[in-house]
Amino acid sequence: MKRKHPQVDSRMREIPKTVSRTLEGKRPYPSRLQRETKASLPSSSSISSRDKQSVQSGIAQRAHFRTLATPMITLRSLLGRAALALCAINSLVAADTGWRPLFNGRDLTGWDTFLARPDQSWEVPGMTRDSNGRYTEAIGLNRDPLHVFNIETVDGHPAIHITGQGFGTMTTKESFGNFHLRLQVKWGEKKWGYKLKSPRDCGLLYFVHGQPGAIHETWPRSIEFQIQEHDTGDLWALGAQITVKAKPTTVNGKTLYLYDPTGTPTLFAEKPPIGNRCVKLGDPEKSNGEWNTLDLICLNGDSIYAVNGQVVMRLHHAERLDGPAPAPLIEGQLSLQTEGAEVFYRDVEVKPITAVPAEFAEKSL
């Protein structure tokens, strides 16, 4: 049920009385024109009859035009107030949905960037190299000399443009637990470095914790919702672990684990023999150049991945591994990766939840 805004209601009640009196020509007090006319009109003894007729004619013309203008001005005011009322109502409706944008459409306020050690074939201002020509350190936190992270208008809407030159993340300053995240993503054209002949690749990291670059000097500890051509929705566990129902299969002599709702609960972590990757169910990703909608639902350490409205994986019992023993992982920051491929993000929004949204709830078999 839509909520009424008290200030909007009181204003809308006041408007009809004033407008109706004005449009009918019934003013509750003398108009400014009448006051000015009475004050400026000379006495009859000081002017000739011809002058008097001229003055009275001019006054009548002013009164005529003022009378015509008054309804238009008043209607304009009415429309302005109505527009303000509509904006207020829309704001209240938006607030009722619970969605909150994480990208303001202008800059990266609310985010930190991190870039790993760059490819030695790139010239990066202010960076030092060793005797073999390799860079000696990461570009680091909130430094972007290669202009990897940009804000642009794409398809008529503001978007985050990640060029893909190098590896790293843009990470929210805020942490989230029990949330529904939604965003849109589409691929660009460029590829960089050793990824030139690989599928376009990036990712959405969640439950981010610890220091930037903790894993392979590049990624933070987190769980990854993979974004890669034809692999969008895969799991990668980065310095953390999580359980997924899965079944093993062999592809080109290599064992892969595929998400299967009827499979065996399997723990994925960055260690043998199983490893940290689970392959999603199906391939609902759209063609390159089209926007894909991703939904990430996290509740009490469990997660759901959906691509274009289709659930492709359900995950359970996330745990952090940076202590003496595994511990529940139920909240953390969010990161968007740059991983050697050009990509665009838009409409990045989040809302708190207390239950899995009905459209993504698990159906009884």
C-alpha cells in the first residue's frame, strides 16, 4: 500500500481554493494593479477630459492583459506544485521498495580501487622496475594511472566503464550481510596482456574481507560470482570456502564439478583434490553487446546466483579461513573485478532482506 506524504496532502488541499477564486475573477483582496492604479491616478481637476480618457484607456488595457495572464500564472504554479507532489510520492514509493543504488552515476564515491602489479609491457608513470624490467610493486590502493576505472554514458545511461587493462578491484567501503544485490553488465571489445586469446573475464566478489591483494597479490579474500563469457554464474572461492551440491565429471582428462540440485554437498576451497571452482547450471547469458542482469542473494551465509532471472547455483555455509579455524562468513564488502577484458556495469543496487525473494526460492521437487 502506497504511503501518503502529509506535506503533499496539505498542499494539495490548499491549491483548489486559491485557484478557483482566481479563475472566477473573485479575489479576496485588492490586486496589485488596483492598488497601483488608485495610487497613481491624478485627480479629475488636474487633467483634461482627453487626457483622462487616455489614462483610463491605458489602465483598462493593463487590467485586460493582467486578467488574461493571471489564470496562466496560477495554472503554472499549480502544475509546478503538482510536479513536486508527484516527485515526493515517487520518492516515497522508491523508498518503500528498499533498493539503494551503490553507484551515483557521476563518480566512484563509496568505492576504493586497487590495481595489482602491471604487465611489464605497459608504461606506467611513477612506477619502478627491477633489472629484468618487471615492475617491483602493485599500483596499489586508489591509484589509477592507466585510467582503468571510468564513468561514461552508455546506451543513454550512466555506467562504470572498466577498460580491463590490468588486474584488480573496485570495492565498496561499506560491508553487507543478508542482502539482495542486482546489477547489469555487458562486455566491451578490448582484451589485454596474456588474456588476449582467452574468454572475456571479470567477476563480482562478495563477503570481501581482509586486505586488498591478499590472494595471489591481486584479489581480496572473498567468494566470487564469476562473470566470464559462457561461464557467468560459476563459483570461485578465493581464500574462503563454501559448500555446493555438485557432481563430478571429466572434461579433456580434467575433473570438473558441476552444480546439481540433486548432487552431493561438496566443499570448495583453494586446495586439492576438489579445488575452488564449481560450474553453474545452464547458460542463460545473452550475446556480447547486450546487457545481462545478475542477481546475488545472500542470507545467513548462504547464496543464490541468478543470471537474467534464471537461478544457476545455490551455495551454503560460507566460511572464512584467515583465522586458526574456519569461521562463519555472513557479511563483507562487495567488489567488481578488472581482469584483462573491457566491461561495463550499470544499475548497481542493493537492498536488505530477511528471507529469500519468492522468485528465487527453492521449489519443492
